[in-house]
Amino acid sequence: MGYPTKVQLIQRQTSQQWYVAFPAALARALDLEKGEVIEWHVEDQRTLRLCRTAERPAAGGKKKRRRS
């Protein structure tokens, strides 16, 4: 089953930003968490692969501070 999604482009004076909404049904199926970091890998011009990084956010949704 597929989830059709429109690509949005936000044009600013000095930059562009492209947005793709991630359907909630897919996020639930993948058990994604708020703040989780994921990576997109381009396999070819028709295929993107989504990869979960090894890190998952801390419980409670609080951001960890980096020490310099």
C-alpha cells in the first residue's frame, strides 16, 4: 500500500526549502519518536531509502545538552 504525498517548496529571497510530510500511519508503523534522527539515502532517481540512526531520543522528549 502506498501513501501519496505532495512535495512542497518554500521560496525565500536567499534560499529554498523542500518539505515532504511523513504520513502518520507510516510513523506509527515504524514506531518513530518525536525528535528521532533519520537519514535518507538516494538509491537512484526513483528510490529513497529511509534509515534509522543508532541514536534514539531520551525518554521524556528532553534534549540532551552537549558539553563543549
